[in-house]
Amino acid sequence: MNHNKSGKLAEIAATAYFLLHGYSVVKHNYITGRGTGAGEIDLIVKKKNLLVFVEVKKRQSLEKAAYAILPAQQQRIWKAAENFIQNHPEFAEFDIRFDAFLYCSAFCFEHISDAWRSW
């Protein structure tokens, strides 16, 4: 399976996981655009007054997936989250959280709630 297909499979697994845990999907693959210094957000979900920005990482092991979310990427995701909230003021009063969904296979995944804090 090529990288793009396996990455999409991981994003589908993450979406299913959050839906099964009572979240609703706000947006898949939010991109801010060139020149913003922000990165793509793989998945944005909400539950009550909580908005969660999820980074999905697929690697050969969960440990490798966890280490693949570098501080520079966390900062770009944070900037993208700021951009999202500016463009969607209906979420301005929501609590914010940054999660990681680590994926190795259909039976090997981990959700890390509050994986990092904003700067």
C-alpha cells in the first residue's frame, strides 16, 4: 500500500475512533494556505464546548509515530488552529485541545489526549 493510501486509512480510523467516542467531525484536512506559516490540520472534532485539533501519524510503530510529531510541526498546527478559529468565530468561546492519533495498523493505534499545549 502506498504512503497516501495508508495515511488516508489512518485518518479514516481516527475519524471512526472519535465518532465512536461521542465527538462530531468539524473538518477534515484543514489547510490555511501559502504564506501563513501554518500547517495542515488532519482532523478537527468537537464535543460539547470542546474543539480538538488532531494530528494523525501513521508509522511502522506507535513509538515512531509519536516521535514524528516534532515541536516545529506542533507550532505550525497551533498557527493553523488560530487561523481556523479566526475564520470560524462560532468556535471562539470553545475550549481548545491538541490531540495525537498514532496509527500502526487496524489493531495497533493510540489516542493521546492533550498531546501538547499551545505556545
